[in-house]
Amino acid sequence: MIVLVPVKGLGQTDSIPPNSLYLSIDNLNFIKNNEYFNNIADGYTLLGSYLHPKISFHPSSNSKLELGVFGLTYAGLDDYHRIIPTFSFTYFMKDAQLTMGTLHQNKGHGLIAPLMAFESQLDERSIENGLQYELHKDKFTLDTWLNWEHFIFKGATKNEELVMGISTKYTLLDSDNWSINIPFQNLFYHRGGQINTNETQDRVVFTMRHTAIGCVVQNKFSGGKKLEFNTFFMQNKSGNIPQEYIFTSGYGSLSHISYTYKNWKLGIGYWYGNQFVSPKGDDMFQSASVKTDIHYENGILQPVYSGHTEPERSLFLGDFSYHKIIAKNIVLGFTVQTYFQNYASSPTPDIPDSFTDNQLDYSMGLYIHYKDVFKLMK
């Protein structure tokens, strides 16, 4: 996971005069190599960068209009992969803010990886549009949002898609050396629509709910040392279900312990999932395969992975990372993550390379993140 540049934002502050104008720049350069050879998730490499400049105008000290352009490109392409205009209006209140338009994702809203994949922070999925309310108290934080992912007109052949989320954290203890937090997370994924048609298959309408509750304990030492333990239990449930997700209900548990020394972090963990599926979560935690079928016989594609499931998925996790502020508002990050599958799985005995047993997969990432804000006019 990358660490974002700690730049003070243009949040609610009485020091911002009305009619002031600012320029903000957000640039991320990344390479992430997923060496996955299991039967659930694809292995691939992402090498690219995004640039998101924004102009913000403050009609008053408690409001902000923001207009920007998000550009994403990958190495090896002759053109930008995506160019997305962004626009938002934010109204600031005491300890809270309301946003309409392009939302503040803020590291995936703080959701854990089985609910929100880290890679969504690297591409166009980091751009969300809809409605968001954020609250920050001394012992309680709330982030609730509606992200309207796919809009439809009458006669559209695709479903409308939207995501609703609630991410909260309550602080039980916060002292110089110890902190205990209770996070609670809810995510609703809906695919539906009343005015769309589909000529090739039945119209699929469903809502999937994910609920997670956890406990995060930190022990801080002198000299930049920190020990952290967190554990989460989560459940997924839905009514009607499209074919690719297969399971209508399931659950999972994720536990992790890490040690941080200055810029270095080392951690180990364990994941257990029982019929757990999540459209927005990391592929490695799924119980239904999302792997691409690549096997052909007599020129006909064979559905080796399509429909393959591993209802009880067990993974031992390991991670190592280094993050350092190398210049003002610039962070360099390096990460390594490992996944050890301690069981055998094979979708078909006819394809030798589809058999996995005690499989070790890993990913590596290198990131340079620059973020800054400039005042253009008082």
C-alpha cells in the first residue's frame, strides 16, 4: 500500500478568504507487478502514471468549487488510457463537510482490501462521482458516500451500477503509547435499472451488501517504532446474483500484525474466506475465480476458470514496505506482498498448469507520489 503525501488540504478553515483561487496538483507514478499463478486471480504488470490538476474557487470561507482533469496513461500506449473531467462542490461545516460531484476517496475510504482493492487507487477507479458526507470528531470519524458508477438512458443495453458505503472509526483509547480503534464498514453494490433493455441475456438486478467490523490496536515506542495488530470479520450477502459472482452469501476473517521502524514496515497476516465474493475487493481474496481463460482446443476457448470456485480459501500473508519523503510533498514507496495458499486446487485435470498446491504468489510495487497546493489569487 502506498502512503499519500501529507499535504494540508483546503478543508474548512476561517483563514481562507472569499473569492480566493487555488491550484492543486496530484501526480502518481507507479509500477506494480503481480506474479500470481493461482486459479483465482490473474498475474499482470501495471506501469503507468496519472496527473490530476484542479482549480478550486472559494465563493466563501465555508464553500469550494473545484474543476479538474484526470489523465491516466500506461507505458507502451501511444495515447492516454483515460481522460476524465472532474467537478465538485463542497460545503464545510463544523467538524464536517458535504460534497456533491467528484468525491474524496481518501485511500479507498479506509476500507480493508477484501472490500476495496488497493489497485483502485492507481487508475480511473479512484475517480468517484456522486454524494459524500464526512464527519471528524475527537473520538469518531464517519465517511459515507454514494458513487454512481454507470448512468443509463432509456433503452440502454447495460445496467445502471452504483456503490454506497459507510466507513466509521470509534476511538476507545488514545494515549501517548497506546491506541485502540473500532472500525465499522458497510458497502452496498447495486446493479439494476428500470429503463434499460438487454437483447442478449436476461436483465440482472441485484444488490450485494458487505459488512465488516474490526479492532485496531497500536503500541507506539520512541524512535519511530510502532507495533500494530488488527483483526476484521466480514460478511457478504445478496439476493439475486449474476453468474460471475456465484455465491449469494459468505463470510471472511482477516488478521494482521506489523512492526514499523521509521520508514520500514514488516507484517504478517492470515485470511480465511468462506464463499466470500466482493465486486470491489482485491481479487486474491475472492472465492470465485476472476482469472482470464487462455486455453484453446482446436481453436475453441476452453472455460477452465470460468465458474471455478474455492469456497474455503485460506491464505497466509506477508508484506514489507519502505516509504520516505524524498523532497517537499514527494513520497517514494516500495512494497512487497506475499500470499501462500496452503491447500490444493485444480479447476480441471485436463490442463496441467491449472493445478496449484501450496502456491506462493507475490506482488512488488514502486511508487512516487507528488501532491501540492498553490495559491493563485486572494
